[in-house]
Amino acid sequence: MVMRPLWSLLLWEVTGAQVLSKVGGSVLLVAARPPGFQVREAIWRSLWPSEELLATFFRGSLETLYHSRFLGRAQLHSNLSLELGPLESGDSGNFSVLMVDTRGQPWTQTLQLKVYDAVPRPVVQVFIAVERDAQPSKTCQVFLSCWAPNISEITYSWRRETTMDFGMEPHSLFTDGQVLSISLGPGDRDVAYSCIVSNPVSWDLATVTPWDSCHHEAAPGKASYKDVLLVVVPVSLLLMLVTLFSAWHWCPCSGKKKKDVHADRVGPETENPLVQDLP
């Protein structure tokens, strides 16, 4: 029995390497091998989600015409690296290449391919906090909401375009960075903010200027809350004054009438005890 050193056994199989790509692109699965390893045969397979034969190298001939989901999308290069593309969203999985050298010694490598959707341009909405105070405010409280449709495993971040050093306070971000709360002043009229969405293989952004939404005047043909108050408050005061005047005008008269009626009813009763028959 021939004993081989531990380090040589470890070279026989390499696993855990991860390759990232995006839908519509192509990826190159590199067949790495130790120095001096002269390949006689090679077999590329898909291990998961289904086991399929993808490509072979045998007696100097390259072959990829095997029935699999990659038929027509696989190309085996002369260095035995396998190129796949254009990629689809369901192409993620594990792949392996088995190589045998001229002495019959095997070498196996396993790769994990993860295919991501390309990040679309996000949508940014601007919401303005309505001031309840009647005094006009010089600041504008803004909430910026960012959203990218139909995408998973993405991250959100914000960038202030006119300032190189923009430190975002932790309490200014909500829902994993999708919502940004900022306070703007007159000096921020031209300040723009960008929402950046990204995943491991792509990114995109959308930019807005929030101050454009910080207007307190009503749009043409529409009444603002200030205009409504100018009409409702005077009418309410007028109705209140009419009610008070009516109550003041009618209460004394009605009281006098009640007093007279009460006196008419009491008079006869008080006189009866004084009229008695003498014996």
C-alpha cells in the first residue's frame, strides 16, 4: 500500500469557489489545476439543481453537444474552462469538472454559480411633512422613499450630490435605508440627493432635488389649507355671534312669562285660607 502525504490528497478536490454573474451576461468557469498536471480527459457536469453532462474533453477532442438546459449556451475552451451564456435567472447552481492526467490521477473542482438579475433604475418619491403651525417655517422636512421593483438581495444607500462629505445620521434612515428623512433650508434649493440600489453584480441610481417639492403655495385652481381657513373661521365666528345674540334676546322674555304664569297659579291658593265660614 502506497501512502500519500496529506497535502497531496487535498489537491485532488477543490470546492467552495463562488462565481457571480447577472442575467443576460456570460460567465467563465475556470478549470484550475495544479502545476505539471497534464490533462488527458475532462468532464464538466451540472450538479444542482439537476445533474447533467455539459462538456467533455477526450483524446484531444472538445464536445458540448449534450442534452441539458445549457445546450447551445455552453462553450468549452482549449484551456478546458467552460463558458456559459447568455445566462438565465434559473442557471444558478453547482458545477464540477473532473480531470484525469496522463498517469490516471484524478482532479476534481467544484464551483458555485450565482446568477443575479440586473438592478433596474430605482423610483424615488418625495413626501413633505405638513406644518401644523400657523407661522411660516424656513425649513422643510422631507422624506425620500426609494424603491426598486422585482428585485431581491439588494441594498439601498443615499448620496448628497453637492457635498463630498455627507455623513448620514443613523436616525435619518428607515426601513433598511429605503427611506431618508432630511431637513432642508433656503440654502438647499439646488441640493440633489441620489438613491443608489445595488447587488453583487450591478447597480443603478436615481437623483431628485427635494426643494422643488417644498412649496407652500397652492397650485393654480386649487385651494390650500390656508384659503380654507380664511373662509371657515369667519363663518364659524358669525354663526356663534348669532347664536349668542338670540339666547340673550329671548331668555328674559321667556322668564317673565313664566313668572307671570306662576303668580297667577299661586294667587288663588294663598287667598283661600283667609275666607272661612263663621259659626
